[in-house]
Amino acid sequence: MTLPIISADERLSQRKGIKGCIFGRSGEGKTSLLWTLNATTTLFMDLEAGDLAVEGWEGDTLRPRTWKECRDFAVFIGGPNPALRDDQPYSQAHFDEVCSRYGDPAGLEKYHTVFIDSITVAGRLCFQWCRGQPEATSDKTGKPDIRGAYGLHGREMIGWLTHLQHTRGKHVWFVGILDEKLDDFNRKVFQPQIDGAKTGLELPGIVDQVITLAAITDANGKLQRAFVCQTLNPWSYPAKDRSRSARHGRSPASRKAYGEGPKPGPTRASAPELPRDRHRGASGAGVDLTLQSQHQLKGAAPCPDSGTTSTPRNPTPTSSRRARLPRCT
């Protein structure tokens, strides 16, 4: 038996899937991004029951109502984890039990993309389940222990996301609500709306892409929906691009989804795949983020030396500097 080393040719020939999250405020148009996906190869996991925006979309839909159904779907589509014991979720025993109820998982091969709307509601279902577990009850007093419930919730959510991340052959996109809050220094901070702090903190380290769908003012002062997909952005939106090739802006597919141009009707089964970038493997997977650059959105001027763009800065006037108080003698 030799060491199972995967050669470069084998790795490049494998079908790869991208896992990502798209966050935005309520009503920003996150669910409408489903219009940009191919209906014949996309499975819509509707947790919010908010599919009115995609009422005419002709793809298949899955509607879990409990956290157990969410876990069953994850192991059914991702397969078993050989590192887990039989009494743990996502183990071989869990996979066999789910297959005995749902049949052969080969029926999911036709789906290349799974669109989950939303991770916010998935977190609520998970927390509701966690509150009924023994870990959420104090051993000393027998009363509910909210700290134990939140601890179990964080472990459950991270385990669910990690298992879906290891589903290499499919693209999995989570949609979530973005909250705007003020920190201790009265500064704006943006956080994903997920129960508990553990999931929101560890989520960027699990998925490949974190994208914020936001209304941003362009160089002409007009608001437009745009994808923010780089960690260093002037709006401090949560973003991450593991491929290091996506740029800020809007895609032609997203313009059609939002009614800016010919809106795709119910018969658009051949709509272009959502999120595609130029960093593609053998599977051609990715995110369609060939968009306007960050500097174009901010109205930056080109640098005469390097040919790149730079954001104009207003130097602090001398009159606005803080005056020094006279020293007491």
C-alpha cells in the first residue's frame, strides 16, 4: 500500500464546486439571484418560504422545516464523513439511515448548484432544536441553560457548514441577512444575522467566497446594486475571495434579475450560472463577478504614473487641526 498522493493532473481534472455566502439587507434582492442560475441544474433549498420573488422560476425546490431535515439533506448530498463515530451526525450510520428513507443519492447528480435561502433561518431552526437537547439544561438546577444551548448551536452550525463545504462536486451558495450595528466607538459594523456569535465569526474561514450585495453610490451619485467581494473595501462590508480574482461591481446576469433590461421569464431555463469568476478549474465553476471595479464605484481618478486608479483623498486643512492649550507654569 502506497501513500495516497494525488497528482497535479488528477487534482486539476477533478470536478470542483465553490461554496460561498451572499449577505445583504432585507429586500436587497438576494433571493432574486436565483433567476441567474440554470433551472435545470439548480436545487433551491427554500427555508424562508420567501419565494415570491422567484415565483416563475422553473427549478426544483426543497423545503425543510426542521433542523433534522437540514442535517439529513447535508449528509445525503455530501456523503458520510469517515472520521465520525456511528452515533454522530454525518457518519456512515447516519448516511445509511437517510439513504434507506430517501433512496439512492445518485438522483442528485443532475444538480450542479444548491442555493440555500437562507442561512439565517437555518440558524433559527438549529437553535430551536438545540434548546430541546440535554446540553441546554443545567445538571445542578434542572433549569434551561441558555449558554449550553448557544454552545451546542455553534457546534451544530459549524458541523453543518463544514460538511457541505466538503461536498466537492457541487456549488453550494448560502444567502443570509446582513445586520448593521454600532460598536463601542459608535462606528458602523456589519455582521451576518445568525443566532450566536460562533457561526458568524468562523463562517469566513469555512467557505470560499463571502459576498455582500449592497446598494452603492457610483461615480455619478446614482445608487446601484453591486457585489462587494474583496476583504479590503471602503465600505467595511464582510467579503472574502479565496480565488483572489473577483472584483467589485455588477454582472449582466444580475441586471436582468433585478429588472434592469429584459427580465428573465419563466422559460429561461438556460440562464447563465450565478457566481462565476475567471478562476476556474476543470469544472468551470466560479462566480460571475466580472464587474465594475471598486475605484469606478467611488469615482477615483487614474494615476498618471502607473496607469492604475487611486481614490482621491482630501488633505486635512491646517485650520481644522486641534489647537494646543497653553501650558500652565
